[in-house]
Amino acid sequence: MERTLSNKNPHFKKYKLLDAFRGLAILSIVCFHLLPSEHYGFYKNVIMKYGFPGLPVFFVISGYAIAASISNAAYFQQPHMFLVRRLKKIFFCYWWSLLIAALFIPFLHAVALTFKTHAFILFSPYSLMEWIQIITLAKIFSATSWTLSTAFDPLNGPLWFLAIIVQVYIYVFICLYFKKYFSFLMFIGFIASLLTYLAPIKDILPYGVFLPYFAQFYVGFTVYSLLRRGFVPKKKLIIYLFTFFLFAFHCFCAFEDSQLRTLSYALTIGYVLLVMYKYDLELERFLVVRLFTIMGAFSYSLYLLHFPLNILAGMVARNVIPFLGDLIQPLVVVAIVITLSFIWYLFFEKPSSQIDVLKCLASPINTIASGIKLARRTAFKGIGLSKIRVGIRFSAE
């Protein structure tokens, strides 16, 4: 890693499109979870399965972000600071979200059911030990298969991703502690992760351990290292050859339902990030990219809350707007979930301390107004109304 620091590319800059990729990924995940199969089966069973899955994008971008953060040599002197900051970022918002997912939304749902069934049915409680496992995300080790979402059902199945990321952070912390062997230990983790794609080896691993997912994370880590060294594919022949190879590998893994499918997704995403880097500034100017960038900024809040908020948004769509059809109602639910998650982001993720949260709660109107102003400024910065009209007319044609 010290060699990486010394080989820094003087033209290297922040990759602004990463938030747009996050936004596109989280939108695909939300739609996959909330849109019913009977009306959106093609999207869920074809596009998401064979085209653009969201979670590998998050794994790859997380690897990129970690590599970017530990490029600061201070983390090699104080590895615990890396772990503390990362865990604080994860758990600060997560613990607040538990109040919503485990108490507030189930309570509202129970009250709504009371008017219909005249029976107050609250969310079935976990035992004390199970709550401790949920709070610490250790409940992932209670999974009975590699469908890890079942460990957190019915509370919030997607939490399994957070549990995996926390384990990855701990492993990176251990690698940082042995700083002379950092790159070697990270590579060993990558090789060990590749071996888990062999069924006999994966079968001996305990359910919930991070190792099968580390290869996807390492792809993003490698992309950052290559860009930092100034390696950006420029020759068209090389780009075409790599594109053809990855496309063929991806198609083989997807349609053969191979265990390597998630790795093929990660490699494809990593390659796209590598190639698109030189177009970062040009693509950032497009309105649709900026809208995805805004969504990417609060993607963590949206990931945390989209599953539990589905209950609340569904009640609103069915009872407050009852005239919606079966095809439109799920889309309205998605829009409500995204809006509520953005508001949650302003109050609980964007603030960096409990005091800041209390300040936001004390002035909710100002908090929401400032958030909307920031989003509007981000979306329309440097974009004239004429360009927006041209873009709309072009897309209509």
C-alpha cells in the first residue's frame, strides 16, 4: 500500500459518478423488492437476474470507497480509527432505523388493523438474545442457508448486507494492523474468497461469514488502485477485447446459473467503472445522472428503510389513494418510500452526532427545506432550462 501511495497519479480526481451508480443500484434493489412479480415479472426475473443486479454494485463501490479512505497514511498508524469511523457510520443510522422498523411502523400497522379487525396485533417480539444479535448484526450467523436475508426476517431482511460489510471492515482493520503485509493479506482474502466459489469449500463455511462476498469487494479495491496509478483503458482494441470477454463470461454465468455469476457481475461493474472514469466530468452534466447522484447520496437510508417502509407506503396507497390500479399502485409505493427515505436521510443519516439529530428534529421545516434546496441545486447546477427541454425532446423522439 505504501508503494501505491508513492505512485499516485497527479491527475487523479474524485470519481463523482460513483454516487450516480449507487443511485441506479439502490433504485433497482427497491424496485426488485417492492414491485410485485405478477405485474413486473419480466423486470424481476429477466432484467434483474441477467442484467443489472444492485448488490454487486454496492460491494464493488464499497471496495472502491475503502481503498480511497485508507489511501490516507494516517490509518496505517492508527488502524482503529478506520474501524471506529466506519462502524460509527454504519451503526449510527442503523440503530435509529431499528426504532422505525421494529416499533413505529409495526405500531401504526397494528393501529390500522384495529379499525378493520377490532384486534390489536403487534409485531411478534424477539427474545432478548435475538434483539442483541439484531442490534449488533450478529444475527446473520443464525441463518440456516446462504439465503442470508432469512436471518433478519420478518424484521428487515436486507440487513444481511450490512452484517457482511461490517465483517469486511473488521478484516480490513486487521490487514491495516499488520501494515507491512497489508496488500498481501488483502490478496490472500481475495484468493480465499475465490475458492469459496467451489461448492465443497463453501459447504464447510459457517453461514453468514463474509468470505464468499470478499472477491466482489476486492474488485472495487483493485479499480481504485489502478485508477490511482493512472491506468485507464484508452486503446479501442483493448476495450473491445475486454468488453467481449466480460460479456461472454457474464452471459455464460448468468444463463448457466453458475456460482460465478456474482463474480461476473462484479468484474463487469468494475470494468465499467474503469472505462467510464475518463467520461466522469462529461456525464455528470446530464440531468438524469444528477438525479441518480441525489438518490445515491441517501442510498444507505433508502436501503435501510425501503423494506419496512413498504408496509406504511402500502397502507397510504391503498387507503388514501384507493383509485390507483394494480399496475400503478406499486410505483406510487416506490415513490412514497423514496420520499420518506430522503426525509429520514436529512434527519438521521446526514447529521453526524446525536446533538445534530436533535437540532434537526427541533426545526423539521427548515431541515426539509434545506434538503430540498440542496437536492435542487445539485440536480440543476450548470444545466440550463433549454438543455433540459432538448433532452426531453430527444428522449421523446
